[in-house]
Amino acid sequence: MAPAGDAARDELARFLKSRRKRLTPGDVGLPAGPHRRTRGLRREEVAVLAGLSPTWYTYLEQGRHIRPSLEVLNSLAKVLRLSEDERRYMHILVHGKVINPQPLDMAAPVDEVLGQLMVITEHSLYPVYATNQYCDLIAWNPAAEEWYDDFGAMAPHERNFLRWVLTSPVARERLVDWEKDCHDLVARWHAEVGRWPQDGRIVALVDELSRLSPHFARWWDEHEVREHRIRLRRILHPTLGLRTLRIVPMYAPETEPSGVVFHLPVADEGDQPI
């Protein structure tokens, strides 16, 4: 999603002004002073606390044609005591996407929620699995092992869906359109890692996958990107034969950076629904 130009800059200006006015000097450790007439913080105070030029910050609140960096936005978020929702909102207004999203408050831990999803899909005929920004498999239902592989028997460092698809002989056997599916997964992951520009583990994982798979190295260097979207995947089930499933990725802000992938049956000319 791209920011909306002048409209986005104007909204950022209004948003910053409203967040500044809701704070008091005491909230940020500044003396109020006996003759203070301004409600909330002054622009100059916000600028100094955020390490910015007062003139440059004023331009932001005036909706001028400037584009603050991620570091500036995060510094302002800290000074203005923004929630994670509010910080994300600034990222979207300026950059069109959230960079380095942080966990949101929720009633239950993410692992617990994902575990409950696997429990309620335990008897499903179709795979459900959850992965994080590294493509690590962090939860799956029994059908995922039936259709794909015995993930539970793998060493923890090998329990990575992208690594499995690229390197496992079982993946080549189960995924009828192996090369097409691999290429698609690499393009999806390339789009995802753009949200984590300073993550050292991602850099190490790219190096590792490039060594393990010439296909990955070539596709990664092509810089093709695709969003996580619904698509079809043909799988050769060990007893049911060829089946076409609809891959449906689902995400919620509270579970980021993890997402859940559901599989829905699709009947085509060569398939019969289960």
C-alpha cells in the first residue's frame, strides 16, 4: 500500500499535532513554568526531545513535502508516548507499510493463541500451519504432516517451511509444481523481509539458503516480490493422490510477525473432493 501523497502528509501533520497537545511538560520531564499558555507540549520541545531541528519538525506539522525516516518516526513515537498502533499508523502514512512491527498487547500470548488454532483444527482433513517472518514452522495440525512431511521429527533448525520446500526430496515429491511453488514462496518471502531491514538472522538465513539451493540464490537475486495472497497449490497426497488446495494466508496485528496458512479443497478436472 502506498502513502497517499498530500493527503497522507496532511493527516500526519494533524496526527502529530493532536498527540503533542495531549501531553504535558511533566509527562516528559520538563518544567511547566508559571506563564505557560500553550496546551500540551510546544513544537520546539518535541523537536529537541526527538533530536530534530525545530524548523524541520514545524514543517512536519505543516504538511510540507518532506519524508521523515524510520528513525525519526520511531523517535517521535517515543517522545510523544505513542502506542504501537499509533506508531504503525505513522509508518503507513509515510512509508505505506509498517517497518519492524512490534507485538501488540493481547489477552493471551501469541503462542497460546496459535496453539489453540491447531487444537481446534486437529481433526481437519486439510493442513493448517503457522510460520513467522523467518518461515519457521511454529505450529501445525496433524493434517499438515499428512499432506507435507513429518515436521515434528525434524531438528528444530530444519523446521523451516522455505528450507523444507527448497531442499527436501519429500517436497519435490509432494509439490507437483515444485519449481513454480518454490519461486512463489521466495518472492513472497522477499516482500516480507522488506519489513525487517536490520534483522541479522534474516541476512544469515538468506546466505544459508543461497548455499543450500542454487534455485534460491538465482531467484533471490532477481528481486521478484509478491504479497501473501490466496493461490492454488497442487499436492500429491500419499494415499489420496493428486489434489488441488487453495492456500489462504491469514494475519492479525496481534500475532505479527506470525501468520496462519489454511488450506481449502478445490475440485478440478483430475481431482475428487475428499
